[in-house]
Amino acid sequence: MDELLADFLAETAEGLAELDTALLRLERAPGDTATLALVFRLVHTIKGTCGFLGLPRLERVAHAAENLLGEVRDGTRVADGPLIGAVLAAADRMRAIVDGLARDGTEPAGDDGALVGQIEALRAGAPAPAPTPPTPAPAAAPAPPAPVAVEAPAAPVVVEPQAAAPAADQAVDPQVAGQTIRVAVEVLDHLMTLAGELVLTRNQLLQVARSQAGHDFAVPLQRLSQITSDLQEGVMKTRMQPIGGAWSKLPRLVRDLSQELGKPIELVMQGAATELDRQVLELIRDPLTHMVRNCADHAIEPPDERRAAGKPAVGKIRLTAVHEGGHIIVQIADDGRGLPVERIRAKAAALGFATAAELAAMSEAEIIRFIFRAGFSTAQEVTAVSGRGVGMDVVKTNIERIGGAIDVRSEAGRGTSFTIKIPLTLAIVAALVVQAGGERFAIPQIGVLELVRVGPGSENKVELIHDTKVLRLRDRLLPLADLTDLLQLPPADSEDRFVVVAQVGGALLGLIVDRVFDTEEIVVKPIAPILRHLSVFGGNTILGDGSVIMILDPNGIARAVGLAGAEERPEEAAHAEVLDMERSALLLMRAGGEGLMAVPLRLVARLEQVARGDVERSAGGPVTQYRGRLMKLITLAPRPADPAEWPAHSPVLVFARGRRIAGLVVDEIIDVVQDQLNVQLGAAGPGLLGSAVIDGRATDLLDVGYHLSAAIAGWFDDEHEQASARLLLVGGGRVAGLVPVLAAAGYGVATANDEAGALRLRDGGAMFDAVLVDRPDESDGFIRALRDAGAWRGLPLIALVGRVPAARLGQMRAAGWTDCVPGGDRALLADSLASCLSATVAA
Amino acid sequence: MRMDGSDADTIENSYVTLMLADQLCGLPVSSVRDILGAQPITRIPLAPPDIAGSLNLRGRIVTSIDLRQRLGLPPAGDAQGRMSVVAEHAGEQYALLVDDVDEVLTLPEGAMEPNPPTLPPPWSLFSRGVCRLEKRLLILLDPGRLIHPEAR
């Protein structure tokens, strides 16, 4: 049964029961205005709601009763016996209709003319001279049959142990209300807190028990442990509500906007039953509403414009929600005009968010993320619907506040989609326990992408660019924050340390820690008010051993180290980091002369040293072999044509865009500084943006875009064909390490935890250019499911396999796999992807 | 918790006495929730020096304030080995780290006097008044001020 209807039935059954007692009370004390007001309100509520739901019988009876009660309220009639009797009769009739509705899902057939006639007759015979208003009264205009949502009451949560909809075999049952209980939210929150405390106590007990061998508690403790977990899960469930609750107002909103703006719009909602914690639900309600409003107002074109563009006149907004691990992914997609990239670019320049050169060097995906920046709003005129100054920056802040993340994709003329990832619950999170400077800390696992061991015994090591610590992580330079430095703790005695790679907003940040312990489920407790100013902590918690530890907030740490404002997501980013635009990290160097030159560090993919012997001459200038590819070397100052006359080693800044790379040869890398990028003089010559005082010294700012596009034709053109290839990576945590690799290679990467999740994506209408599956099941069930039917039938499907006998590889190809690649061999994977994807284009 | 007149009077004038660098101090019993022996205290990096850390009070996380630091007294060495008085203010509990906790005293009416004008800060900031006991003076501390010194 429709969930709205189920809620209505439960509420109405409760309301009718209350109405009976109130009417009887009113009969005994006709002058009791409080009771009269209650009676009137109960009837009015029923009438109002069934008007919404299109229940004409119920509405007619309620309306008649309300008119009668209205006269009592207005003082033109007293609540005498016949009047109470008539209203009670109306209540009984309403109950009968509600029961029928609960049984069949529709109003039972029947005629209420006699009852309504009686009530009207009672009114006509009124002692007061009040004329009978014509029926139906204007207030009861025919209800629109549209599927309009009723707003659920905000404060109480309806706990539904079973669906409120009765099964078909239930007889006429006046007990609709008995199946759900309204519980005050505070009670549930308190239960949740208690369950959390119980979990902690249980953990403590288990820890004590483990240290004492051979005691008698083992069995009861085991039982206690199990019950505690079940209890916690049960209490969590009581707080779970379908996300549809946050969507309930949207159909109405879209319908109203559609009429107001003269654009036909269809709202499609999928996954409304996906459940999440009510606290989270409340927090995302407003952002979602805002975004749907934006879609209708800005994104969807007027019908004639749509027709001219060859699109159906009716615009479509699609809202989907799916579970994925401990998260919910909510997507809001429209088929409108897409985000106006050029206008955003111009606005970003006008607002000084980035210099023209930086903007020129950014991909469209990077540009459109400016909409998340504070103070950004592109609506050219303020419309009645949106553009009231609350922009996407507020949406982003609200979502990040609850540990979520938001991203946007847009295609001109095809539409825009926002993807929001939010945790299921805020109360209990999985966290990684680490140690730095002798203290333990918890890091919420939601943002942790991988752990890298660094130090003498590892192939990875922390490098210094002057005093700035960075880590070469595959194809990127990862900015690092050393927790012992940041938190002013004593330095570690061991050089063997770990880097926790965390996602912060859209950027990556490595946290250097001394040790990594296990992951634990922790109950997040807010930090004491007198410590709220410590933004590097997101809360505190009690571990299983009873000790208190602080929970680190990677967002706060990023702000503390100046990485805030990073809008980039690693999926599409060609560069590892974006530093705060107002205080950019600049790489200072010397190239061809004594003067200093600067390049924003975020544009540089890697720093390399190229030996003289590795430079080769080609017709287009010097080149070198870099990671199996030929990389063009750009020299700023004239260098001898024969590389043999070059210095023994030359520092090279490697730039990457999509799959293209180029190296800029410099004489010396001097430092990395954090400074305001404040260009003071005009361009001193081609290839320079101008001069600025950086770190107290006059410095030329290099126009990287100029040099790259001069050296390599089409440097900025290639992103569409290259970067737009979207991959689905199936295999959850096992393949998490591949995501940044593929993203660095210019692919858009989405992930699914398992094959079932992938199929859900397919059935939800998601589309990719290729699907990669880590260690697919031996039975070939998944590949058959994909190849036999559905939109993904013709996609390249690549299996990432472990050590597999050759015969099995043959079987797999026969089953439909396009290619089978050993999971660890990234070069082979890159080749396979390139050939599979180009084959698709050719086909 | 409601009490009738006589008990309320007693509570009103009852103080938990404690030692801070050889000075006898008192905290009103009405604001004290617990007395703790030596506790493991987790340090909080970057916190002000008068925040000793946080501790686990029966599943509740309580921030520990080192009263020696707050009153500008010389440090007493290891914070871990000292006693704490848990006080509640504005719904939040805080553990006030002290050298020693003595007893609960009911002070006679009229024994209390306002701060002598010469009492130096920060004592003057945190003291509600002074009480003349037979042998020595007792400084009556204001728990609200100790927890939120900036609030006036």
C-alpha cells in the first residue's frame, strides 16, 4: 500500500479514537472550549488530509461534521445531545470507511447521503438565524487527484515494527492504530545513547575477560555480547526511516514549480524505501529540496527550447537512493541544459577565485565545481523560485557537516547530476585507531582511502620540497600533514611510519602517523564546549579498554594545514592537490636566468630528475622515456640542441592532462611557498603571466598553459574523448587502491561493492563505458547476467583475476569476458582498457 | 531532587573542602557530582594548558581542568596521580583536578566574608568569598567561573 495512505490510516484511526472520548467529554461539559477546539481540530485534520489523498466519501462526511461543529465554535449553537449524536454518527461512518480503506486500499462503495442529510437538517433547524452556507463550501473544493505528499509531523517518529498496511486476510479491523506506536524522538535518542554505552561496557568486559584465562564467564559473556549487538542493531533500526520521508514534499514542490514556471516536469523517484538514520534524514531534507528546486528552475529548459533541441518537451528530474556499504548514495539528475561552464568560468574569474591562467588550465569538471564555492551564484536574475542567495555552497557545507560528500557532473545539453554520499548513521562509525607521538587517535573510516607504509623498509618514502612534506603516491604528489607536528606531540623514535590517505572534500591528504592499530566501531560523543575551538577534532569516544581518545576530523586538519577550499575530486583530477586559492602553494624555481619563477604546485603532477643520458633528440625537440611513454621536454631558455651538452641532471616538472604528459625542464627547484598569488605587473613577455612578490622576492609567474599548448598541440582539447570514459569498478575495498590509479589515467571511476551492487546500478539506469570486476565468481553467473540482457550487454567487461590456470582464462573469455587481466599488473590493465575502449568507439 | 527547608539550608552551606598548593578551598556540595581518585587522563593536544585532558567517568567523557594551572599555581608534577572533583555547570560535567580532597564541611552562618580587596587575580576571579575557620581560612571557589572563566 502507498506509504502516505498507510500513515494517513494510522493517524486517522488514532484521531477517531480521540474524537470519541473528546465528544463524550464535550457532551458532559458543553461549555468546555478547550475540548471543543480539540474536537474541531481532529475533524478538520481528517477532512484536510483526505482532500489531499482524494478520498471523496470520507471528505464529505468529515466536511458535514466540521460545518456543524463550526457553528458551535462560532457560538451560534450549543453542543447538545442531538448534535453530539450526529457527530458521533459521522465518526462511526468515518471509521467504517477507514477500515474499508485499510482492507482494500480504496474507499468502499456506499452512500452517505442520508447521514449528511441528517446533519444538514440539524443545521437547517438551527435556533440561530445563521443562513446555511451553500454546499460544498469553498474550503472543500474538489481535491486534486495528483499524488500529493502529506508532510509527516516533524517531531515524533512513527515506529513501524511491521508495515502499517494490513495484510489482505485481515478482517475488518478497527485497530489500524495498534500496529504502530508513536514514540517521542528524545526517547529513541536516549535509547540509542544507552545502547552505545552498553556496547562500550560490553567491550570493556570482553577485554578484561580476555586477560583472564579459564574463567566461568565465557559462556554468559558470549551471550551478553550477542544480545548487546542485537539490541544495538534493534535500537538503530527504530531510528531508521525511509529516505522517502525527506522526499515527501518534493512531488508537490515540483508540481507547483512546473505550473509556476510553465515547464512540464516529471519527477521520478527510485529507492524511496532506502533507510537511514532519522538524524541524517532531517539534515539532508533541506539540501535535497534546494537542489530539486534548482533543477526545476535553472536546469530544465522551457518546452519549446527542449523541442528545438530534439528532447521530449517534458523535463525529467530523477532522484535515486541506494545503499552502498555504510553509506547511502543519493543522486539528483536532470535532463536539462547542463551547467553553463563558460559562465561559471567567467564568474569565477570575476570573483577572483582563480587567475585566468589557472582557469584556462582547468578541466570542465573542475570549473563546474566552483558552484560549491561560497559566494557563488550564477542565476542571472533572481527568480521567485531560487536565487535567494542560498547557494550550493550551503548545500555542500551541510552535507559535509554530517560526514558526507557531494559531487557534480554535467554535460552541455544533456543534463546535470549531483551525487551525494552520506553515512547511514552519525551515532556509530567505524574508525581507524592510530598512534602519533605516544597518543592514540581515531580517524573515521569514511574518508580513509588507503594506508601506505613509509620509511627505510618500504619503497615509499616521505620527501621534502624544502620544508614541505610530500609523498609520491603512484602518479601524484600527495600533500602530507604530520600529526606529531600538527598536534605538537613528541616526535616518533622510529622512522617506520604510516601515511593514512584521506579524502577531504574533493582533495586527498596524507596524515603521517607512527602506528596503525585496528579499526573499531566507536560511538561518537561531542567534544566539551570549552574545547570546541579545536577544529582538528571531530569528537571523542571511549575505546573497548575504557580509555578516552580523540577523534580526528580530516576536514579540520585540512583547514589547519591550508588545504581548505579544495574542490577537486580524485576521480577526474589530473593533479593531486588543489590548495586554497587565496593562499596558493607555489613552486619556486630558476629556469634560464637568474630571476625566480613560480608555478602553482597544484598544476604539477610530479617532480622528476632527468639524467643527461636519458634525453633523446627528436624532430620536435628533446624527449625522454617516462614510465614507458615518450614525454616531450619543454625548455624555457634555449638549451644546446645536443643533450650531451646539458648538465648531468635536470629537474623536470611533469604535467599531466588526461593521458597526455609533458615535462618542463628547469635549472633548479628552489622551494615551495604558501603565498597570496597577487600579480602586480602586466605580462613581461610571452609565456609569463606577470610578476608578483612571493615570499618577499620579485618572481615571474609562468604561464604553464601557454608553454604546454605551444609545445603540444591540442593539450587542452583531449579531455572529452579521454576523461569522459566512465568505468565501473566492482569489488569494494579490494579494488579501492585502483581508483586513484584509474582516475589519474583520466577515467571517471565509480565503484560497486559486489556484483549484486553492480546489477542494481545497471537496473537503476546507470551507464558506463566499461566494467571491471575483481575476481568474478567462478560460476560465471554475473557475466551471464550482464551478457544475456540489459543495457550493459555490449560493454567491454574486464575481469581482474588472481593466479588462474590458462584453461580457466579460456573459459572466461568464452563466457563473455572481453579481457582478463592480472589484478596487480597496472600497466597491462591500462593497455587492456585503452584497447577495449577504442574498440567500442570503432564499433 | 527536592528537599525540604532544613536540608536545603544544610546543602546550601555545605562545601567539599580540598587542597590546592597548601591553600584550603571549598566547592559548594550542590554543584559537586562525584569525587574521583587517581584516574587515567587522556591528554588533548592543542588544548589550553589548564585543560588536563579527558577521562572516562562510567562511560561518560568528562573534561578535566587542572585547577593549579587555572589559578596560576606552580604545577604539581604528574596530573595522573591526583584527585578530581566532578562539578556540573550548565548541564556539562567537568572534573576539577586538585591536590587532595578533604571532607564536607557545613559552614556556620556569618562565617563567610567577601573577598578581601587585596586578593590578587586569578584568585579574586574564582573566589566567591572567604570563610574564617577556627585554625585557617577557607577560600570558597565558584565552580561556574572555574569552568568558564570568560563568562562573567
